[in-house]
Amino acid sequence: MLFRSSLLHRLAALQTDSDPVFGSGLFPSYRIQPDWGGYRRADVNVFFTASIVFVLQQLREQLPPDGQVLVDQIRQRAQAAYPAFRNKDGLPTYNFWPTTPSRHFPNGRLFRRFDHFRIPDDIDDTAMVYLTSTPAPADARWLTGKLAQHANLAQAHGPIRNTFPAYRNLPAFSTWFGKHMPVDFDACAMSNMLFCLYAAKAPETAAMAASVTYLRDIVLSGQYKTHPFRCSPHYARTPLILYHLARLMATFPLPRLEVIRPRLIADILAELPYATNRIDRIMLRTSLYRLAPDIARHQTAPVELTGIEADFSSFHFFIAGLLTAYEHPLLSRFADRSFVQLRWQCDAHCLALILEYLLTGLQDDQNKN
């Protein structure tokens, strides 16, 4: 049995101190590609660390005093690592990989040698760092303008091409801040940035409203189930989109998204019987509790936690599609193939998701296992 207090201590023990590969303050993660002969590389990124701290922050008040102290220590150590991922010119946006100096595809043998594979800063990492640190008020105000500059229809190369025709004229958030990067819509990244802006009490902008519209419409149309890669190319799985939407809707009153609540609940119930990985099941049940706690308690079975570490190696939280950024129709046809996608795994993040499951109103599950 994974008890909550020991779970948090196990998670904290994974945060690096002075690791020769990962440095200090980060949680180790790995990029893998099973189709490439067992490709596996240690990946130095800010995303998993900031995402873990974000989950722990949300749970902090439900922990005993010693657990709260431990969460604060984890957060402080993570914040000390963030500057290495800040924009290379000092702007208040953040990159997935270190920028000072640049280390794209760290510990790789091929991609790291070419600037072509260097990625710009993005809304996902920026949102997670902002949510787990204390950005200056001026930075938060500046960010809304920066988002508008890179939103769909704002860039010189024209509207987004790799989405459904109905969304091509939405001035929604693009995933990337780079000037020369094609516009890219990702439902999970949008959800994280909206969470960031609502938490900062940012005034509503056209890009925020359009992003909410996108989230609503991909659910109402059912596209997030039939075409999850096109709706969220960097997460690419329906359970992950459900998780991000439920987290956003459970925290902020968003009348325009209330219309999708019944559909999300029904889809979670439909997904649960087919979710073979227990981390997926945990995320789905956490999401259901956030949207409909009575249904979660009484109409679904708890997840068996004994030996759940065996499921970590077959779970991935996000991907990188090596052809996703290309707008050529031929390349786009193959962008959703697993062979041209890298996956990221992080044991500490899996532990954080389990802890979240146990504390998000489902504490009685621990006693039922």
C-alpha cells in the first residue's frame, strides 16, 4: 500500500541535489522511443519539475504540517533551477530545455548537433513556471501582450494550417513564442495557459476567449476523442485532454465551458473500462471527481494501487512529434504515427498523480484497496 505520507517522501527523494546529469532541483525524466531499438535518453527539462510542483501546491493544504514543509522545500529547490530555462535574451518566457547555455535534446547523439531542432519558448512551460513561482506583476501583464503577438492570425505567415477548418480563423493561443514557428493549437497547453492567466486575474483578451471557444468546440464536436492528436499534438491522448480540462474547470467558474461538463463526464465513464494503464485510470477518476464527485464516489471502482510502479514504464504524459511543426501536407499525413514521436516519462510525476488521486476527494479509495 502506498500511504500518502510515505508517497510524498518518496517523491521528494527523487528531486536532484547535485546530479552530474540533471543538476540540482530537478526531477529526472527520460525521453524514449521503443520503435528505435530501445532509444532512451536522460532529458533535462523544466516541464516535469514545474508540473510536479504545481500538483503539490494544489494539494498542500490537505497535507499535515510536516508535509506542507516538505512541499515548500521542493518548491524552493525547483525555483532555483528555473533561471536556466528562461528565455535566452532575458525575456520572461520559458523553454522546455536549458537556454543558458542552450541544450536542446540533452544527452542525445544526433538532434542536439543541429540548430534546426532547437525549439522556441512555449506557453506550456511558461505557464507552469509562472504558476509555481512568484513572477513580477509587470511580467504577468507583459505576458498577455506576448501571447497576443503570437496568437493565430497575428503572425505574418498566415493562419494555422494543421487544425480543422472550423478553427482556422480563431485567434487562439499558439503553443510557440517563436517568430518563425508555425502556429500550433494544443488543447492541454491552452488549458495550462488559461489556468495561469485566470490565477493571475488577467483581464479577458480576444486570445483567451478564442482559446476557450476552441476547448469547448473540440469537445462538443467529439473531435478530442476521434482525433486527439490534431486537437492536442503534444499530448495526443483523450485521457490527458480530459485531465487538463477538468483541472481548469474545477478551479475557475467558466460559464462558456459548462455546456461541455455532461459530455466530459459521460466520456470519462466511457473511457474508464478501456484504460489499461492504472496511471490513466487514476487521472480519469481524479478528473471525474473534479467534475462530478458523487458519480466518482458511487459509480466507479477504486484503482488498485498495489504494485502500480509496474505501470510507470508504459505511461507517458506528453510527446514530441518530429513532424508536427511541418505544414507540408505529405509530412502532416505521417505526423501522428508513433514511429516519428518521442515520449517522455517521469517516475516522480507518476507519484505526484497518485498522491493527487488520493487527496482529491478520493481518500476512501486507499482503505478500499
